[in-house]
Amino acid sequence: MRFRRQKTADNTVNVTPLIDVVFLLLIFFMVSTTFTKESELTIDLPEAEGALAESESEAIEIGIDAEGHYSLNDTALVNQKILTLMKGLDKLAEGDTDKQVIIRADAKASHQAVVTAMDAAGRSGFVHLSITTQRSEK
């Protein structure tokens, strides 16, 4: 009598369907993802509105013209050096660094001139600093 050999069960896992599903998911996510690069950031800057501050009469005003020349309370300074600006601020403050410092710069003035004015006010000990804008004419 001849006995048939029993087939041995194949104990391997077929990974072909798994690979197919993974590739389908990969293709789906690649197609559904948007690849946009934001090249610029648009910002709408606020315009000045509202009442003037009450303490503006006691404030020290730094004016900057288009060429970068400084003036303190409408009095022109002899040069554009930061030390000259700091000495002028100290003279006008009379030791009171709680006064408001207002920077009014021409639209064509360099940013460096404005930063220098801010730096001079900070080095002189002023903490109340504001930069004015021009009212829009509607």
C-alpha cells in the first residue's frame, strides 16, 4: 500500500499585496498634497487715527529729514552723530527720562537714521518711545 505524502503548508507570508497598498497610499498622498511655496508676506500696516496724547507738549520730538539730518524740538543739530543726538536729548530731558520721545521721520529718510535715533533715546535712558505716522487723507 502506498501512502500519499501530505503537502507541507507554506509558512511564508505573501507581502505583495502589502507592498501594493503601501505604494497606492504613497501615490495618493503625493497627489493630494499641495506643494506651494509662499514667496512673500503681505502685511496691511495700520494708519494713524485717534486723538493726540495729552503729554505731547512735554514730549521731546526728534525730527529726521530726507537726508538724515536730525532736529530736536525743531532745532537742527550740527551733525548726524549719535553722541550729538544723545547730548541734545539729555539737555532737553533735564534728567527726566520719563518724558515721551517722539520720532518724526521723513518718508524718504533712511531706516538707519531712524534706528540711530531709537538707539540714542534708548542709551539716554528713555523708555517711552513712539514713532509717528502721517494721517491718510481720505
